[in-house]
Amino acid sequence: MKALTPRQIVAELDRYIVGQEAAKRAVAIAIRNRWRRQQLPPELRKDVTPKNIIMIGPTGVGKTEIARRLAELVGAPFLKVEATKYTEVGYVGRDVESMIRDLTEIAVGMVKQRKRQQVESEAASKVTERLLDLLFPQASVWDPEDAEENDRRKRTRDKMRARLEAGEFEERKVELQVEQKSSPIQILGAAGVSMEQMESELQSMFDRILPKGQQRREVTVREARRILLEQEADALIDKQSLREEAVELVENHGIIFIDEIDKVAGSGGGHGPDVSRQGVQRDLLPVVEGTTVNTRQGPVRTDHILFIAAGAFHVSKPSDLMPELQGRFPIRVELTDLTRDDFLRILTEPKHSLTRQYAELLATEGVRLQLTPDAVEAIADIAYEVNRTTQNIGARRLHTIMEKVVESVSFDAPDLETKELTIDSAYVRGKLTPLLQREDLTKFIL
């Protein structure tokens, strides 16, 4: 894991997310505290628990983006779940612990990717030899009693290897034995019974017991190289060490983002939807508090996973959550509504700003799109005004507006004769005036 200081973390987040300094500081401190915990003696380390965070703010202000960018920045396994999915009618046989199992599988993928890079050169050399065996089987047979013939075959094989590495045989067809993936086992259980763990355990048991299905396929050398590289790399990776590293990564560095936590903050009146909400909170509590969850990779302790909860809290408030759950989220940060200046910064400052994304997309068609400063200001003004007068969806409003502004250009881009296009304030307002008039009318329609 990267040992970044809080200031460095905030500086990196600033490259992608505008404003929300309080939230950035809170997550930066939480991540740095993980590094600090790793420096402590083992007997003290096990008692230092993460300080989980609740982010309070309307949709589209950057809650999810902060958590996702943070995990990407430090190389931590990250999972986003909606708390409301555990209250859905028909949500049978799955429990809140499934988030830990999903996070563990994400960690397995991350560790496997890293280990593959470590064995890539060794695997590539093995793939080259296997391709030579498939392409020129006669040059791969050795006669223990004929040294002269063996020497001739070796020279032939070396020449073919040089040509193969130069890419001369990429389109030639070869026959491969490809392993067929086994179908996932589906188990139907009664309502209220968690079947997910049983499914995963049975699946892994059958994977071990049943023979792997093999299928012969005729593919090009280019495709065969990809398939064989995957097979050889997997064969070189120690499966036990892969599981252990994945579990360790989850336990000490995993981040789970629980969105819409405000939707399960019910008062618990004893009947109706509040009972379901209270049930989700009770199920969440042991996972956030610290428990052991059985996964396909082995038992995973959740004591040191960082949980970041988020919600708009328009109707409810954090104090409506169960006191025990509130206590597991000691840090609360409020994210502010986006202002007109924030919209202006979002359009221009981030590394992959929205205006740059559209310019690069159209550049693939040879169209050079340029937005004048007054056009960008007009887009920011309109986004702020529409959010203020109708439903406030935060920065997502910019996607709606930008798409409308460049809609005709995007449609006609392949056929345009003039490949230079400048969009100014008048063009923006001309495209958006009908939309604004319709938005105003919707307020008076029942």
C-alpha cells in the first residue's frame, strides 16, 4: 500500500474532485491512520480500530467519487453497496455479509493481477515454446540416439522461434485444448435463509471434485498466445499464497462504501417498512463492529475494514440510526451543495474534466471542438439555475446539459466538412432555452 501523507492524499483528490475539503481531510486522515497502525507493535495494533465515516450531503456532490478515487489512489480493494438493496422484496437467500465476500473476490482479482505481472516474463517464454510445439511438431521431437538430427531440429526450432517472435505467424491457425468454465450452481432457499455461503462452498467443492471439461478450438496464433499466457501465468501462481494475501489485503486495507444509509434510518414503529430498515441496521451492526465472515478464500475478519456510509438525510437524520450503529461511525462530515463557481471549476479544473472528455471524444472523428470561456460560464450558470429551481442532482446536471449542447455535433461529426468548431455562449443558450422553458412548465403540472 502507498504510504501517502494526508496532504498528498488531499492534493491527489483535488485533481479529480472540486471542493468538499472537509470530506477529503476526513478520508485522508482515516487512510493515514491505517499506515500509522501498521507501524505499531502487534499487541497494540489489534486494538486500534478504524474510525468509520458518515458523509452527509445531496446527490451528485462527490460522496461516491471521493471514496472511489481514494481506494484507487492507495491501491485498496473497494466495494460500493446500496443499503436499500437489503430491504428489497424478494431479496431472498442473500445477507449483509455478502458485501465482505464480494470485497474478498475483488481483492483476489487485484492480487492475481499483481502476481501475474511478476511471472509474466517466465510465462511468456513458456508460451513461446508451446506455440512452437503446436506450429512445428516435427521440430519438437528429439531422438535420443541421433545427435546430428537433434542438432538440425534445434537449429530449425531456433529459426522458427525468431520468426514467431517477429510476428510472422500471427494469423496462422493452431488447435488448442481450452478448459471449459463450469456453470455456477444455483440453489433456491426459503425466505430468510442465507444461502450464499452454501452456494460458494458447494461451488468450490464441485470445482475440486469434478473433472475439468476440455474443448478443442481452432484459433489464430495471436488468440492462442493470449489463452496460453493466461494458463501458464495461472499455473505459476501459488494459489494458497494468493488466498492469504487477498484475505490480508481485505482485512487491513479494504474499503466498503455503503450508500443510501439514510434510507434505512427508520424510527422502528413496530410494523411496515421501518421493521425492514431496522433489520438491515441490525444486520449491518456486527459486520461494521467486527465479526468473522466465511468466504471462498477462508475466514475474513472485518474489524479493520474501513466503512464509509453516505446519504442525503433529507427526511431522516443520522441520529435516527440505531445508537449502536451511530457509535460505529464516529466521524461525520457534511458535503455542501455545489455553487455556480463549483460548476465552473468542475468543467475546467479536474484532470479529466467534462469539457476535455467531449473534446477528446470528438477528436476521434477528426473534429476539433473548442468551448469559449463565456460558453463554459453559460453552462455553469444554467446548471446551477436548473438545480436551484427543480430537482437538485448536483454535478450530474452538467452531463445532461453538456450532452444537449453537443448533441447535434456528436450526431453529425462523421459527416462534417468543417472539422473546426467553436461553441460560444449564444450557441449554448440557443440550444438550452427550449429545455429551460420546459423545466419551468413542469413545476405547474400535477
